[in-house]
Amino acid sequence: MSPGPRTPSAAKRELNRRERLAIVLERDGAECVWCRRPLEVGLVEATTEHVVPKIKGGPSWIENEVAACRRCNGQRGHLTPAEWIDECERRGWEPNREVIVATLRSLQVAIAERGGKRRARPYVASQLRRLTKP
């Protein structure tokens, strides 16, 4: 499934986690971005996953979040998106690289528009280089 249009960056009010998850599922599809298991109510619990971890300066913005199952979210820890994609592929999964790249690009634009997030900027740029190289 190809990623849908990215969400406009500035909202008038902060969205809570449930609202952000609903937007992410609508935007990217109702599957874990890492293992592609379907995320449906009552079956596999969906979580919001920060593409750029908070510890690396990643904001809790919709542009930095994708849907993941609780298993993948917990097992990824603080690995970079590129490192975790490599691990997922080693496990025989088919992570949704397109959604991760689109999310990183959207986050890059949001950071440029809003400013700040100095620690996240080089992280985003390095991940985009690694994930989009031929």
C-alpha cells in the first residue's frame, strides 16, 4: 500500500494519542509499518511509533508518527529506522519503506516550517540518505 497524503503540519490544538493514531491509520493504512500485520480493533493492538525516537530529539508530532504493533514498537527500542528495517528484513518481514521515507520527508518539512528540533535535523537527513540511496 502506498502512503496517503501527509497530514497538514500545524493544528490549532494538540491532538491526543488516540486522535493521532486514528489519523496515522487513515493516512498510512491499518497495518504495522514494520511487520505488516493488520492492525484491527481487538486483534493486534496498534500503537503510535516515533520514527525519530524522542531520545534522538524526535517530536511527538503527527509527522513523526507511524502505526506499529506493540511487539515491533517494543522490540525496535532506539534503533534507527534504517537499522530496524534491516532487522525486519532479516526476520523475513517486509517493512513499509515507502511510509517510513514519506514520514521522514514530512517531518523534515515540518521541522523547517516550525523551527527547533536541532538534534533531530541531522538524524532525519542521515536516515533519508540511507533509505533512499540507489
